[in-house]
Amino acid sequence: MQIWVDADACPNVIKEVLFRAAERTHIVVTLVANQFIKTPPSPYIRSLQVPAGFDVADNEIVKRCEAGDLVITADIPLAAEVLEKGGDAINPRGERYSPATIRERLTMRDFMDTLRASGVQTGGPASLNQRDRQQFANELDKWLVNNLRFR
């Protein structure tokens, strides 16, 4: 059991929460990105640099992720693939993806892509705030508590 992070777009404040959790629980956290990601020295924190390219980091996470692992990502298609493999996924705002909600999220993502492709300005997500950070920390703690029991 370990935690994989889609690190290219993961906010630094969320990475810090993950680093503290790795040290506290001794669960390995691996940041996957197509650029160098600096990590603190720790036997529980790793960085994996993959070649640049569309979905290269996502594909590497899917390839390495196993049932019971946790993936931190805002990428809906990546979260869907992780769930199919028996893993869990949480986005940096603390929303836990589930088999019951992922199809709806994929449909909404596709709809927004269609709007943008037709020229509609949809705007991006709001900045990560303190409430989002707390929600993420709470959801991560729930996952850790549930999974440390079976370790």
C-alpha cells in the first residue's frame, strides 16, 4: 500500500500535508511528474520523473498503482482508471472519487471540454483555500485510518 501523487499540478501545500503524513505513518508517497520535483530527504518520500508528453505521468501511475493504493489527482480520467484497478483516489480539494460518482464527473468533464472547444469561456477552478486544504487533510486521515488497520 502506498500513495501516488500526480505531481505536475498538485499544489505545494498539499504535497506538504502528504510529506508529513508519510513521516507520521511510514507509508511511501511517490510524486510522479514530467519535471524534477524536489522532495525532503526521507525513506518514505520519493520522486519519479517521467518523459514529457501527454498523459505520460498519468499512464505511469496507472501502470504502477495496485489495488489498495491511493492516488492524489485532479485528473478525472486518471481517477477512473485507478478506481477500476481497485485503488482509491482523492483530489487536492479533498473530494474522494468513488465508483458511484466517477461516471458523473467524467460526463461533466466531457461536457466542459465540448463547451471550451466551441469557444465558450468556462474559467478555471478557484484557487485552493484553507477550507480545501483542511478537507484534503481530513479525507487523507480517513483513508490512512481505514488502511492502517489492515496493515
